[in-house]
Amino acid sequence: MNFSFDPNDITPLEPIGNVYGTLYLVDDWGVLDVRSGGALLVRDSSGNMQQGRVSAPQDASGRPPAGEGWSLTLNEGWTLAAGTRSGDWTIVRRKSP
């Protein structure tokens, strides 16, 4: 995982992680581009990033998925799936047929 951000636009949210006003995050699953509105990067007790959170997508079936101030480009083999709470979404590897 790699990410870039504006170092002048970070809000600590202890002990959970940090809210980044803008963020460009790249990982195996694709790219999350947050241009406004912020993203929360949740860290574990060792300081390792566990997950990134943004507002819910405007239309989860839209391609590419996007929300207020952000867009998501998923690589081949990845998709959005319903999260554990109503209205939540998570990125998952698509199951092979």
C-alpha cells in the first residue's frame, strides 16, 4: 500500500487513526482518490493501517464507484460487497467461478 496526502490537512482521531482531508491511496485492489471531504485511515495498536473509510458511495452499483469528494477505481478481480452494518460497503476479492 502507498498513499500521498496534504500534510497540512490531517486531523488526529485518537486512538482510532487520522482523518486526511485529501488522500490518494493505492493498493492491490485499486485506487482511492479523495479530493475533498476526507478519509479516515484506521490503525491497529501497532500503528499499522487496517482500513480506510469514506462516506458511502452515491450509487454502489455505479462504475467507477464514487461518493461526495471521492472516487474508487477497482482493479480486475475486485468488487464492492455489503458491509456488516446497513449502508456500509467493503472492497472484496471477487470469487472465482
